[in-house]
Amino acid sequence: MIKFDPNIYPYSSRRSVVYSKNGMVATSCPLASEAGLEILKKGGNAIDAIVAAAATLIVIEPTNNGIGGDAFAILSVKDKIYGLNSSGPSPKLLTAEKLLAKGLKEVPTHGLTPVNVPGIPKAWAELNKKFGKLPLSQVIEPAIKIAREGFPLAVTVGKLWKRAFDTYKKQTGEEFKYWFDTFTKDGVAPEIGDIIHLPNHADTLEKIGATGSDAFYKGEFAEKIDAFSKKYGGYIRKEDLAEYEAEWVEPITTNYRGYDVYEIPPNGHGICALMALNIASNFKYEARETVETYHTLIESMKLAFADVQKYVTDPRYMKVSVKDLLSMAYAKERSKLIGTTALQPEAGDPFSGGTVYLAAADADGNMISYIQSNYMGFGSGMVIPDTGIALHNRGNNFNLDINSVNCVGPGKKPYHTIIPGFLGKGGKVIGPFGVMGGFMQPQGHLQVITNTIDFLMNPQAALDAPRWQWIGDKTIELEHGVSEHIAYALSAKGHDIKVVHNPISMGRGQIIWKLDNGVFCGGTEPRADGHIALF
């Protein structure tokens, strides 16, 4: 047999930007993109295609999303922009006082405590009901088929699967055994290229499709989640699930050098990308690969994050308005803090003046930017027995500071990291973009948008460009493709530079732009198993 290592690529490769007249689906896995394309060919639209691809990613990339996760979307239908927030609140039984009484200093990353109400099944149902052309049951058929018949484990997913296995095997408690029952074979993590079967996923997806998600929120799965939570000391109950509804929202926007950049409003941190763009707009950039460009964009991002991490949470609890945070006058004042050396970011006073990503488009011009996540890998490590439902751990984004706007509380949505993006200009839509990856996401958005607008890069080049990531204080991670002289120069400016050789932490994105002649132009992520299916 032929032998090779799927993890080693000694030579750099290049992808070309791709074009299509009738539509495209861009995701992190080929099978998911092809599932979306299959639905387009059966008469579905871009919204149907994205739900098909999203359901397929639940199956083939469970390392980043699951049936028990959250979702957000920005979409354009007949040139009108819509936003969907399908993130769930914390259980009504959960309070900071209860966790503090247990001696906790922060919300745990694993177990039932960080589990909020999942939003993904409701997101699919809402998108399908409001804008879909085909029945939900038909739209998720490709995912059901793949789960039953099996699929080969992809390279990037395989790496993340082993990482999760190493994480969960350190956990104690009977409640973690169901993750191993569902996602391992005889207690062993699968290898890249192994054929995986997820029959419980197939059965659950089939019932969600047949009931428009009611089986999850008001039927047998709500009962099973309730029973599991009670058995193992969790807080979520079937009443929390039954009361949940996804929320249609008006996207927030800023204008960057003549282009309209759209994000979902808080509780998500898409506003962080917009604030960073506002600050960055006060500077001009001669070229991308200069220390001045890197330094200014990094400092803009740090200042935006400092504000967002202090002020953003469930909008019902925010004490600062979105309008104040997006004020150009405030951005101007913040930009004055950027000097020649690295700063220690601190929140300002805005009263005076921060996963899987996929995108699709169709022949009618409909486009959608969509993201769903279980947060940390498979999420909480909690899997409802015999269902394939892996519950997310999004509640970990709460804190236990009772004076903080983002302190955990009953029925409250936390600061949320997953953000879809959308671009327009002069009242016309251009298309969806996004870069998934926790707190990297607004940083990825800033870099993709500046690559596109300031440096005139095509969608593929905008994604290919080496990335940086601020991870706290003055510490900056630089992808290994960043020139060595830039790394040295940033270090001389006071940045604590760390060069990263594993690209997984640098986010994974997709872009689809609609050109003036109606043709779609797309780029996909080289740091993942990215693929664009063309129609």
C-alpha cells in the first residue's frame, strides 16, 4: 500500500480564486460544501444550502460544532440584509451565588455548569421557515445519509479530535463516559482517514427535520436533556428549552473607507471588529507587509477588545449603547493612544463621545453568512446518551464578578465569540465573509477586510495572507509566514512576539463576493480542509 503522512506538507501550495454564475457554497470541509450544492441542484436556495451544509458539518466536523451548540447568521434576500441571533440563555436555575457558594472562582469549562440553551436546531428551523424553499426534512437529508453511511475523517478534523480525546480523558465523573461512547471506538480516538459512523446523529437529525426542531425543544430530546441534567447535577431544564426562541435582529454596521461592514449586535463581539476598523480608519497604510501596518492594526484591535470585554454582554444588561461604542468621535480619541510602542490596553469611556464558518450564494442573488459552534472543541464534554447531542459550554464566557455586566445570571446570554460578517457598498450587497476561531474572530475580520479594501486582495489572497493574533497584555502571536524582519521590528516596539507554526489557532474563514456583473467570486481557508462547491 502507498504510505504518506497527511500532516506533512513540505512545499507551499497555492489556491486560485474561483468564480461561478449560478451560486457557490464555501465551508471548511468538502463534503459539507457538496451537501449544500446538492440542495441547490434540487431547487433549494442559498439559505437551504447553508442549512444543509451546517447540518453536515455537525456530522463530519463535530470537533467544532454540534447539535447542542449556538448559531448566528447575516443574510441578504432580495438585497435586504437580515440578522439572526440563535444563541441561547443560561438556565433559569443558574446564579452566580450558587457557583460562588461552591467555591468556584470562574465558570468551569467542562461539565453541565457551562451549558446554556442550545440554539442551532432553532436557527435551522427559523432560516428554513422564513426564507427556505424546500422542507427542512429534505434539506438535512445529505447530513443524515452521511451520518448513517459513514465518512472518512479529514486531516484538520482528525487533529482536533485527538486533542479533544486527550482533554476529556482527564475528566472524572460518569457523565463524561457518553462522549467516549459516541465519539470513540472502543475508547480509542479515530485516525485520519478512518471511516466514522454516527447513527445516533442520523436519528436525531431526522426527528429535528421532521418536526421543525420541536422534537429538540418541546419533545423527546428536551425530556432527555432534562433527565440527564437532573441526574448529574446540572441546571438546564426542559422549561428552559421550551421557552427558547431565536431572535431576528438588525445587523450593526460601520463604514470603512466607503464600504459598509455588517456584524451581529451584542451579545456577540462582532462590534469589536467594527470598533477596530473605526480606530484603524484614522491611519493610512502604504503596504500590508510593513511594521507600521502591523503595529497600527494590532493596537487598534487591542483598544477595541479592551472596551468590548468590559462593556459587552446580553444587551439587556449593557450599560453602554452600541451607538456610543461605534461613535467615530470615540474611535478618533482612541486612535490618539496609538504611538510608536506597544500599549497595555485599557477600556476607555465611550460615554464621552469582541466554531465553523460557512457561506453560500444562489442564482437569485441571495447570500448568507453563517456560523455555528460548540465553543471549545466538542463543547462541555456532555453528550446526551444515544442521541449524538453534544452540549456546548458557552456559559464559560460568563464571569463570577458580581459587579461585571457579564456576570452569570439566570436566563441571561453571555458575551459570545461567534460572528458572521457581511460587506456592502453604496446600498448594494457585496457578500458574506467570516473567520471562525474564538477570540481570533474579530481579529480575523479586521485582517480580511483591510486585506480586501486597503490592499486590494482577491478573496483567496485575503484569506491566504499570514495572520497575527493578540492574546492578552502585549503578547502577539504571528503566523510563521510573517517576515522575520517584521517580527523583530514589532519586538523592538515592545510587543511580546511569539511565532506560531500550527495554523489552527489563527482561524478559518470563507469569502464570497458578488461582482458587478452578477458573477460570484470566492476564496476558502487554506488552514482547514476548505472547499468551495460551484453551481
